[in-house]
Amino acid sequence: MNSANPNAPPRKKKGNGCAIALMVMVGIVFLGAIGFGIAMWRVMSTPEGKQVWKAASGTMKLMQEAQNAPGAKEIAKQGGCQQALVIDTEQMADLVESFTPDAGTRKGLGGLQEKTMITCQVGFARTPPTCEQIARIYVDAAHPKDAFRVTVQQQGATTRACERSYTETGAPLEED
């Protein structure tokens, strides 16, 4: 009650409790972010951390290039692929060897006739295209100079819908 006017209603409290709680939470989140940043900086300063960063950024760059490579957009659009990648196997081998030099990637690639790997990922409710259809789209769009390998995978499936190697003209290579 107000002593100056006994009939006046009691004063309302200002309600700063929520604002204080919010400020405390913001402070805790801010300190946590600073702590996480310092921890990441320390980890990434080690030789192993630098190698992990190099591998992750190299993989991201390779995948971006694969999505934008000649023929990738046409494969996605005409082939009905949710994701289409045109991967340069030499670049992939360079990336793998940069963080695992003794992986034997070059030795493994020596047996490959294909210099390009094409992958088509199709949604689970869609009918996947055939490897022949993807090969034809790729040949028409990119005019490859070397043999290539096509893989079509349906989302959620445990096996590939198809996988086959083709010459630069789109003719199927003999399978081993």
C-alpha cells in the first residue's frame, strides 16, 4: 500500500527477472562459443588437425567441382537424378593420397580404364534411370575424351540400380 494514499493500489513490480535470466543465458552461450572456438583453434593447430582440415576442405572442393562438371546438370535434369556427380578419378586419388600416402590409391587406379566416375542418386519413390540412359546424356552433354563409369543408386536401396563402364562414345565396355 502507498502510505501517502491509503486507498491507492499497491505498486507493480518492474518485472526485471526475465530480462536478467535472459542476459545470464546469453552470457553462458557466449562463453561456451568462445570456449569451443579456442578448443577448435588448438586442435586445428596440430599437424593432425591441419591434415583433417585439408582432407575435409579438399573433399568439399572435389564434390562442388563434381556437381558443376560438364554433364552433371544435364544428368540431374534429364536423368531425373536428385544428385548427379561427375568425378575426376585423378583428382580423387590425389585427395586420398594427400592424407593417406600409403593407401595404394595410385596402384589401384592403374587398373582403371575410366578417368571419370558418374553417379546418379535417385529418390526412393522414383524409378531410377538405366546406366545406358545416363551414359547417353553424359556423352551428348560433355563429349568425353576417355572411358567413364556410371553408377545409379536409389535412395534407401542396399544395392545399386546399375553400374557399368562405357567408352568415350557411350558404347558399353566389356565387364570382367
